[in-house]
Amino acid sequence: MSVHSDRTARRNPLVYLVLVAGLLLTITPFLVMISTSFTDQSLVLELPPKLLPADPTTRNYTDALSSSGFALYFANSAVVAVATVAGVLLLSSMMAFAFARFTFPGKSVLFGALMAALMIPGMILILPQFLVARDLGLIDSRLGLVLFYVGAQLAFITFLLRGFFQSVPRELEEAMELDGAGPWRVYWNLMLPLSRPALATAAIFTFLGAWDEFAWALTIINDPDKRTLPIAIALFQGQYSTSWGLVFAASVIAVVPVIVIFVVFQRHFVSGLRSGALKG
């Protein structure tokens, strides 16, 4: 977009109208969740609904935090998400480096197959993945969750990092090679340090994918001690009635780590997007 068209967009009220409408559509469910979490159960379903509760209460939060197993489920989610981030960043950065810097037979076919994997809806793969996990003894296993989440995120994060690695000047790599550096040293001492914004962006996307995932965790985890937070929140819903205040309070608690991680890595996240981490 040119400078002139950019200034024209800033002066156009329709642009602001569209942006505000999009913001309201995005943020309204989140505000309703927060409001309901501070509303007494007897008033949750009253009509007309109120965005600000007349008599806010923290009872839903104390009930959620004191409920049996909630801390364990939170810890399970944290362990699985952190392990997934570590696995994805390690494998995808090495794959992205290979696709960005090396020439080998079948490179285009392999990368095309990787990109084709992005087009397959995840729910279609649930049954074959369950059969594989069963044969490998990964049912009721946190390792089964981590391996699935790593596999699910690998293609997209490799695509993300490959674009960033391609933007690193060749001259830097050639200078290191003149000093006798091999591919591993170039990857470890040049590519990874320069790619911190892209890695931070990839870490946030990967953490969100593992932290919020529900279907696969519900499919393979039967042991109550190995459940993750999304399953725990779903179990707050009763067969005949649901304490929505409790459900939304637990959901707000589940969102807190995501917000903290985004705030911590925000500078790198924005920098990664600006510097071309999303270039294919």
C-alpha cells in the first residue's frame, strides 16, 4: 500500500467502523466470559443479560481452584505444552534450515508434501492416529499427547521459520564458512540467534495449539490423573445442569498463562511478524 493510500485509509471513517466492528466481534465473547465468571450462579441466566454483574462475586474462582484435581490438570497442561514447544522448535527449526539453505534431490516434493499436510483437517486423522497410538502403547500417556501435538504443528512452524531463514543474508553464512564453520555451527550460532523473533512467534503459536487442544486429549486420556485443563473444564458441565459461573471462571484461569506468555514475548512477536517471519 502506498503512502497516499495509507493516509486515505486513515481518514476514511468506514475503515474505523470496520475495525471497531471486528474488535467488538472478537472481544465480546471474552468480556461475557469474564462477566459471567464474577456472577453468582443464581443470576447467570437472568434476562436481559448484564455485561456488568450488579453484585460481583469471586466464589466461582475459589470453587474452581479448590475443586478436586484442578491444580493437577493445570500442571499436566503446562508440562505437555512446554514439552511440545521444545520439540516443535527443535525439529521445525532444523527442517526449516535444511529447506532454506540446502539443495538435495526431492526437496520440492518433500516441501510440497509438507505443505499438503497443512490442508488436511485434523479431525479426519483422529481415528488413524488413535490406532497408531494404541499400537505404540501411547494411550493414557502424556508422551502420546506431546508427540501428536508436535506432529500437528510441525508443518506450519517449519513453513514459518523457512521464510525467516531465507531472509538471512547469505553473506553472513559465507563469512562463517570461511572461518571453517560447518552446517551445524551455522545453524546453531547464526540462524537460531538471528531468528529469536521468529522463534518467539512460533513458540506462541505452538503453545496455544497445545494448551487449548481438546479432541485428541479427550480421545486418548482416560486416567483422571493425566487429564489436561480443557478436559477438566468440560467436566464442570453436568448432565442435567451446568454451573456456568464455575465453567467461565475456570476458563479465565486457563487464559491467564496465554496472556502472560503473549505479554512477555510481545516485542519479539511483533518484531517477528514485521521482519518477514510469515513469508513463504
